[in-house]
Amino acid sequence: MSYIKNTVLCLILVLATFSFANAKDDLTLLNTGGKTGGYSQQSLAYYTDLAKYKGDFSIVQLVNPGNKCVAVKSLLPKIKSPVLVPWGSDMEAKQRVDGCGATVDITKGTVVRFVEKYLYVCQVNSKLDITRNTGKIGHNAPINGPQAKTIMAANSSFGTKHKTIAYDGWGAAIIALFNGELDYAVVSPPGNAQVEAKGGSCMPLSRSDDSLFAKDTKNQNADLVASNIDAWVVYNVDAKQAEALRSKLKKIHFDCDTAMSKWQKGCDSKGTAIHNSEFDINKSHFTRWEDSVTWNTIK
């Protein structure tokens, strides 16, 4: 059985190989998400963009198993050359509690890109005030997930009695919001932009002055701060190699004519990208990571 697994791994790596001239290092892009989701699309974009840096890598490999358990438990330990891995705080939270045991210690590698995506609570009826007017709030499944925890925090902080309704994705919640089935909906970006484009309004679930957290002047309930974090981590490199890759990724994001910028609908330097990416990482980012993992953890 182990022989078959090793053979399959080798075939995956060979089929996904892209060669360069005047090479120095190998680099593997290992997708930990589904085959067609955001991680997969971004990994493909990086694969396309890094092809412009001829001479930097002898081989660039895009490995897309489409399963986080296979990616993290079976493939990652076997890759000894530089490997770039995307991992989410929500995925880490799930794995720590009742997943397949596929956890990723981001402190053991070097974080070269950090994306913190605060959620938003949106409404269509401008006369409603979520801190006073009890209503139905839609959010992603499961019914007892972290988004529901934030809604319960709102009830605790403001004395409301909001009811939660779980949908299969925030896209469905937005449709229900505009159909009048919901009073409010909790969405991830760019869902807030979609609601606002249709005349609705959204409030960030961050710590900003215009957030729901800021309105909680008495309790300062941390569960009102709702975020998911994507950490792009490189392993099997030294500090110089990690810095070189970080610089290349930053350049890719600031160039408005790259596959990544096109995927993000804009480039970071102009503030138009769907995601705000941070590349200069310090200790605070690891604190924010654990805060987000804690918010996402449901036991």
C-alpha cells in the first residue's frame, strides 16, 4: 500500500512540473483546499506568475490533491524542498477539535503572506439597527458555527433576541436578505461589496470605529470581532530564501497585470484588491492568528 501511495505522489509531482532555465531552487505550491476553491485558484495564479521569474527556480510544481487531509498529512511531510502552503485559521480550528488531525504549525515555517478577512453584517432595510431591532440573521452553516457565536454575542451585549438561520454559503444568505427572508446577513468579503452595490449597507465585524464591536461600549465582547485568516507559509527554506520569495509575492500583488491581481480584481498598491495582503510579518500576526483560530473553534 505504501508503495502505491509513493508512486501516486511521484506521478502527481511529475505531471505538475514546469521547468525553467538557469535554475537555482525547486519550489512546490501545495494547495490545501478543494480543487476549484479560492486556495486552488490562488495557487494556480502564483504558479502562473512565478513562471515570469526564470532563473529563480529549477522546477515549480503545482500539487493540487483537492483534499486538506491528503495535502497536510500525506504529502507535506514527504516534500523536502521549498514548499509554499496556504492554510486558514478556520481550517486549523476544525482540525484541532474533530478533524482528520491535519494541523499546520505556521510557527515552524515562514509566513510570507497574511490575509485577515473580517466578516460583515449586512442589511437592506436602513431603518433597522442590529443593536436594538431583533430580527432573523442569516450566516454560513453550521447552525452552531463561529458566525452563530458572534450573533449570540450580539444578543448578550445588546439585549437583543436575534434568531440565526444557517445557509449553504453567504451567497444564499444574500439572496434571502434581498428576498425579505432575513433582516440581516453575516458575509465574508466580497459579499459586503455585493450587498452595497445593490443598495444595502454593511458593518465590519472588526475593531474599527464603525464596527459592531465599537458599539459595544460596556462589554467590549471579543466575540463580536469575527475574522478568517489565510496564512501562506513556506517551509524548507532559510531566512534568505524566505525573504526572496516574500519579495516576489509582494511584487506580484503590487503589479496590476498579474494572474493574482486579476483574480483579486485589483492590485494591493491601489487598494482595489478583494483581499488586503500583508507581507511584513511580526509577532502580532501570530497573536492575531491564534485569536482567529479561537473564534473559529466550536467544541
